[in-house]
Amino acid sequence: MIRERVGTRDVWRKRISGVGLSIPLMTGVLYLSLSCVTAERPSTDDARGIPGCYQIEWNRDMRELGMPWGFDLLADPLEGVPGYEDAFRVETRITQTEITGLPFTYWRVMPDSVIRIGYPSLGPLSVDVREEGMALVGTAYDVGDALMPNQKRPRPFTAHRIRCPTAPTAS
């Protein structure tokens, strides 16, 4: 073990094959590895009756946010994203039959029963909603970091449950 000065802190490093590895870094890697192994995956019971297909109610705010046509909330757990072990997958629909990966990839039920739909690492949009009959109603937020403060205002959001569109078949 050797002690080095890095900036204003003393850091202990262990030399392995001539490469200095920071103990705090290794501790963080170990923690993340263990959290991925030991974290409980959500069950379909956690999803309740929420999974399904939804079409976003379009208005001026939704156009300004660049909202897609709709999304499918799936009962499949989101895989491989540390910190989102309790989340499920989302497929974003840019049209009734075209699916893409942005702006949504996960959904989860928060402790206060709010359903959060978003993208890990604060992607372009985030939505907090509650079930109201056959719709999800709540607030949409533009969460990009390159926005002016007046562009980050919460906006009313509604998405109506629809029959899941079928993908066109190849001819």
C-alpha cells in the first residue's frame, strides 16, 4: 500500500501488476456488483393492472416537449441498469406501429403510488402519473440539462389506455 496526494486528499493505493488502483474506486465497483446480484427483481404483482398500451393526449405542451405518439408499459423487469432494480420496461411508440427506445425506457411505482415513466440517468422526459379509470393522468417534465429554467416547467399529462396496436407484418 502506498499513500499518494491527489488534489487536496490523501489516497491509499495498492499496486497490482504495476497499476495503481484506488481503494475507494474498488469499493464502489464491489458495491455496485453486489447490489446487482442481491437486489430483488420486481414481480408482476408489483405491476398490478398497469401494464398495457397508452396513447398520449396531444396538445400544445406535448408538442413542445416532443412527446411520442404513445407507449407500452410492459410487465417485464428492466434488466442491466443499476439503481433501477424495481423498474419495468417501456416501449415508446413514435407512431401507432413504430417502436423506439426514447424518450422512455422504464416505469416504476413510487412509494407514494405515483407511477414514474422515464429514461435512466434523467433522459429527455419524465412523467409522474396516477391511474384514473382507463387513463394515466399527471405531470410531464422536460428534464434535459441543456434547458433554460423556464423550459423545465411541469405540464399536465394524460395518456389513454388503448387496445395494443399490432405491428405490421412483413410482406
